[in-house]
Amino acid sequence: MSTRTLSVDAPLYDYILKTWLREPDPLPALREETARIPGAGMQISPEQGQFLGLLVELTGARRAIEVGTFTGYSSLSIARALPPDGSLICCDVREDWTGVARRYWQEAGVADRIDLRLAPAAETLDALIADGQAGSFDFAFIDADKGNYGLYYERCLELLRTGGLMAIDNVLWDGAVANSLDQSADTRAIRELNETMGADPRISVALVPIGDGLTLARKS
């Protein structure tokens, strides 16, 4: 028994992956290819991808939005969990990274569920709102530039329906959020969002210490 979250060392992490990880093709190949490119550390962990897929299934989501796609591991995990007529809008600015994602979406047979918008995410989100799509999404995942986390949170909250679920990655920022000496712009932006969400009456909220910290927020 433990009254606090366990620290996960290498042997325990290996046990977690060996015992519980379900990583269907082509996710392992995507993870391996991503590991060889610059910026590989931006990819979510495999158990986190599995968790995102379960959240989509649990919420019965049909319409989802992702802010920050990189090479597509999270989007593929989400899209696979959507029903055949479900849809996922992906927001990113990098054609090279998302080119990798497109290949794996196609291989997995979910490319028809994914609408990639190559533009600054704020523009895409604002356009969706202007198009009358506020309150029409079931699920949102944010994992992009940290300085705009507050903006992405507000826009995605507006786009979610009542009862919709948002997941935000990197909220523990490798422990930097608890280090008062770290006053970098990214760390301060994440701290500010954490404090905002912790006190926001518009949501029900919980932190899941998976990966680099994942905040879950249900729109009230």
C-alpha cells in the first residue's frame, strides 16, 4: 500500500510495458522511426498513447481535435479508438514531421478519419469557432508549444461540448514546475495553466502522473 504515487524506476517501467502495453501495428514501427529523428523526445510514451485511446473509447468520442501532432503517434492512437465515422482534426505547422504521420495513418487504415490542418493552431482553432463549431467536439488533446498552452486551453474548452474531455500533456515538465528557481518562459507558462485549471469552476479536473504528467479536464 502507498499513500502517494509511486516513483517508476527502469525495472518497474519495463514491467508495466511487458504486462499491460497493447501496441498494435504500425505503432511500434512509428515509435522506432521517430526515435531516429531530431526532436524524438517530443513523442508521447506508448503507455500514454494506449491511455488516450482508452479515454476516447470511454467517452464515446466521435469528434476529436489534437493540438500538436509531430510524427503522429498520439493522433494514430486517438484515431484508432474512434468509430469508423469518427473524425480527428490535427493542428500542426511542420510538413516534414506530419509527413511521417500521414504514412502511418494510411498504413493503419485511419487516414480517412484524420483532417490535418497545417497552420498555426491558434488560427485553426479560431477558424473552427468562427465556423460555428463551438461546443461540438467530444475530445481534445494538447501537446504543442508551451507558451501558447493557455490560449489552446481556452479555445479547446470553447470547442468542447458539455461533458467533453480535454487532455493536456507535459504539465509536470520533468519536475521543473515545482522548482521555483526555474523561471524559463515555458515553465512559467505551464505553471500558470496548472494554477488556472486547478481553480477553474468550468471543469472537473485531475492530474494523471503518466509520462510527463497529463491533466484531464471534463467540461462542466
